[in-house]
Amino acid sequence: ESLPNFLAAKDFREITGRIAKAHRKGKPVVLGMGAHPIKVGLSPLIVVLMEKGIIQAVAMNGAGVIHDFEVAFAGKTSEDVSAEIGQGAFGMVEETGRMVNRAIIDGWEKGWGIGRSVGEMIRAGQFAYRKMSITGAGARLGIPVTVHVAVGTDIIHMHPQAHGGAIGEGSHRDFRLFASVVSQLQGGVYLNLGSAVILPEVFLKALTLVRNLGYRVKDFTTVNMDFIPHYRPLTNVVRRPTLEGGKGFHLTGHHEIMFPLLAAAILDKIE
């Protein structure tokens, strides 16, 4: 409340108020995210918000689940692409390709989507840093974590263990699960954190699907957070979904600064 009530600070205050209100009324707060928030260390904070029941579902792209696994497995993630691409070594780490692909196949055979498949593997594994895993937290808490893949964009697709059928069907199962989450978004909040293409497109399709099926999802809040504005998030998250009700917001800033500030403000309002 100490922030000035002008411009972006005014939006920030309104966003935190809307999230707190949704939480108090039992309405869903859903986080859609790219991989960069994981790379800059936000996973533990996201897990805390899941544990407190504030974030009730998470959707991520294919790179997100890779970084999530590596954080749980090694406590860190990322590599120097420029140094590795010339030798054809980029993305060729053995453990990530083998273990994530194996988890996807095992889960696919059980009828699971990719998010649950990797989350259950992390939850059951003896990973030193598994408490920092978003998919692992989803499996532990019973919170939907969905993974939305564009085939060929992720390093695990290059590995011999990659199974196109398992990846494709697993991601499609997750799309259906995500759509079921979106169907209950009336009065809730959808945040897009650092996904410029995949999640804005997935969200728009899930929204039109559930509206086509007769679900009333008109009055809700959308928030896009990224360090530069992009066309698809501004159009498919902030503007189009709220044309018939609700309100969309955009906050510009680095994830590692803005999201902790947002989380602290939300926790201050509800605790």
C-alpha cells in the first residue's frame, strides 16, 4: 500500500488486490510460464505459493520442464550455448535426455500427461534438490502442472530416447487438463510469466474451447509479466480474453525482481 497510486504502481496494487480477492473467494490463480523464470531462480518462490494454495495450477512450455528437472537433479540449470553449438554438443547432456524422456514414456503408458509424468519421477527420486521442483510440487500437492510442447524446440527431442508418440500425446493430455482448469477461471486470475509465444497461444485456444463448450469464463483477470512487451502476450493474454469482461494488465520488468515483489505483496495481503 506504500506504492504511489499512479501508472504501473497503480496497476501493481490492483493486480495484487485482485489475486488476494480471488484467493479469499476460492477462485483459481493460474500461472503460465516460460523457462526463464526457472533459470533465474524463481522455482522455490513458486513452490511456496503453490504450498500456500495461492497458485492452484501451473502451465509451462517444454523448456520449462527441462530446467525444472535439472534444478531438482543438480541444483542448477542452463549451459553456454555459444561455446557448445560449434562442436555439436549443445543440449547433448546424457542425464537430462535419458531421464526426462524415460519419465515421459513411463507416464504416457500410465495415461498421464508430461507434467505429472516428470513430477512423479522427481517426487519418487532421490534428487538432492527435489523440493525446488515445480512439477514435483504439483505431484506432491495434487496441483495440476501441465507441459505444452512444440516438437523440435527442446533439447530432449534430439536424444535417441525421445518418443514422438509419448511427447505428442502427453502434451495433448496436458492441454485437455489445462483447458479444464481454464473452464473454472471465472472470477480468477491468469498470469503469464515470461512466455512470449507458446503459453499465450495455448491459453487462447483453451479459452475459446471451454467457451465453445458452454462454460462461462468472462469475468476474470489476466496479467502478463515480462522484461519487454511482446505481441502475442499483449494480444492473447491481456486484450482478447477480456474483451467481454474482466481486465488485463501488463507489467514490464525483470522476472527475478518483479515476481518476488508481486509474491511479497500478495502474501502481505492474505497473511
